[in-house]
Amino acid sequence: MTKIFTTILISMVMSMIVHGQGSIKPGELWPDSEGKHINAHGGAIIMHKGTWYWFGESRLPRGEQDRTRYGVGCYSSKDLVSWKNEGLALRVINDTSSLLQPGCVVERPKVIFNRKTGKFVMWFHHELRGQGYRAALTGVAVSDNIKGPYRYIRSLRPNAGVWPVNFTNEQKNYSVTEKDLKSWTEEWKQAVRDGLFVRRDFEGGQMARDMTLFIDVDGTAWHIHSAEENMTLHFSELTPDFLDFTGVYYRVLPGESNEAPAIFRAKGKYFMFSSGTTGWKPNPGRLSVSDAISGEWKATGNPCRGSEEENKITFGSQSTFVIPLNQKKDIFVYMGDRWNPQNLADSRHIWLPVEWENEMPLIRWHDEWDIKGIK
Ligand code: GAL
């Protein structure tokens, strides 16, 4: 008993030293209330009844043989600094007839609350066991309680049999296919911009890899995902219960290879942090802006204000979410991942305050900063 008490006390003290009260130290280990590094990657934060909840990929620690201990981790906090591990909100299903069986990949989970149904809805990028990243599916799960357990419903490729709203009749009827072109030539790039992959995937549904969710001011929820072989983002409207797609979707920044979308609304505009497509390796951050969620989105360049080296790798991170800390005062926090592909559970959390310059958001590096201080 005394031993347990001492262990808890030591980890609490450790947690305060590593992440002092109110203090965020991007890139360092971030111990939870049990002293373990927070295992919630590619994640997002949601506030519910005065508590913050952090959902993210709960990666198997290196050497862990039990593949059933994998899924979406949930943590809770009152101050965004000290986090309690609430366990797995969604867990793989130990049944080989389920798409969500051990060995599959669950990435970038996001949870939103549906006011009409009173349910919490989780969507996540889902890749199937033994298939690498080929499936490009999005999965959906639902729960009455924020912490879960979430009930897995299904995984799918969205918008089968429907054209994007911003797709011309000419684009619908082009006859050029992948076989006619050599990848990465100018002709191929133009064909991609003109919807080569949209047409290819029309019947089976559009690809869905890196993703996020966003609820607009009118209460409509959007599922935003890298589609078309990660060349183009799709902004897909969800049904009023948030459990399916309506078939209304827009292509955004066609052929620009955006991943890791993180959306927020401020100053009457919509902003998006995103990355290029270099796998686990960080690349130059990107910022885009739009007057409406459905577009027209305009890329405005790299939001990082560091050294040339730092800007090239977004301070060693890839965007995952923007926390609306105080929407009325335009106070937001950039959340990113510094991936460690050798040991994904050890990937570090890069949280930085969103700063403003000429009405545009930007990020600067801080070794340590006080999240309470920016409220
Ligand atoms: C990244 C993506 C990550 C993960 C990784 C796999 O580009 O953002 O979420 O899918 O590729 O290589």
C-alpha cells in the first residue's frame, strides 16, 4: 500500500517537474498522472462539462506482444497540463471477422458531440490488417459517454457514386486514365487536378486517409480527409446524426498533396494548418485560409516563424489539431506530433500557442510556455 502511495506521489512530483503547473514543454516526455508518457497521438481535444478530453492513437509500446491493447486512448484534464489516463475509449475487436481486428491501423481519431442525439461520435483513419495503407478507409464509432467505450459501427470509403459539388461536367467526362500517363509528369499532375482519381474511385467511394472533423457555426459537421492518393483534400458533409455522409463534398486544393489537416475558425475566417506528404518525417508546415468551410481555400505559405531549418520541419512536428482555448478572444493552441517511427508510443507532443500577425495565425517555438498565461 505504502509502495503504491509512494509511486503515485513520485510520479505526481515528476509530472510537475517535467511539466510544471501550467507549463508546456514541447517535445519532452509528458507524463500522465501515473507517470507514463501520454499515449494519444495524431489526436484532438474536446471540452465537455468543464473537463478537457484528449483522444489519440494509443500505440503499442515497443516490445508489446498483445495486439489487443491497441486503439484510441482517452485522457482527461481540468487544466490541459495534468492528464489522467481514462484507458482505451475504442479498442480493437478480438475477432478475425471484424475489420477492426488486432493488426489493423487506427490513426488520427477525432470525437465530436452531437447535440441532437446526445451521442459522442468518433471517426478515425482505418487501415486493414496486412494491407499496409491500401484500404484508405474511415471508421465510425459511437458512445453515450464521452470516455467510451465507443461502439464500432463500420468503416467505409465516403461518397460512393456521387461527384464533388465543385466538379465540372467536363471533368466528369474526361476519358484519360492512369494507364495513359506516367506518374509525376506535368500531364499526370494536370490530370490529377482534373479529377483522375475522383473518376477512378467514383463507384467504390473516395479514399480517406489523414482526417479531422470540424463543426461549423450552423452545426453542420464536416469530415475532412486526404483523398485521391493523398493529392487532394475532400471536405465531406456528415448527416445530422454525424454517423454517415450526406454525399455533399468539395475538393480542396486539388493536386497540392495536403495531409494532417487541422481546422479552426477565427476573425470571421476559416484557417487550416496542414503538412505535405513525407510519411513520418516532418516537412514545411502549411497554412490555408477561406471565407467558408466549403472554400474557396487559398494556400498562404508556411505559418512557422523560426530559423530556416525549423520552418522546413515545422519545428519537428506535423499538425494534428487546433485547440479552441478561447474562441471569443481568438486564443488557440497548435497541436502537432513529432513522430518516432521506431517507437510510435514515444512520439512527442508539440503544443505551441497560435500567435497573430496582420490577422494571420503563425507559430513560434517555445522551449517552455505557460498555457494558463495565454487565457
Ligand atoms: C503520415 C500521416 C500519418 C501516418 C504516416 C504513415 O504522412 O500523416 O498519420 O499515416 O504518414 O507513414
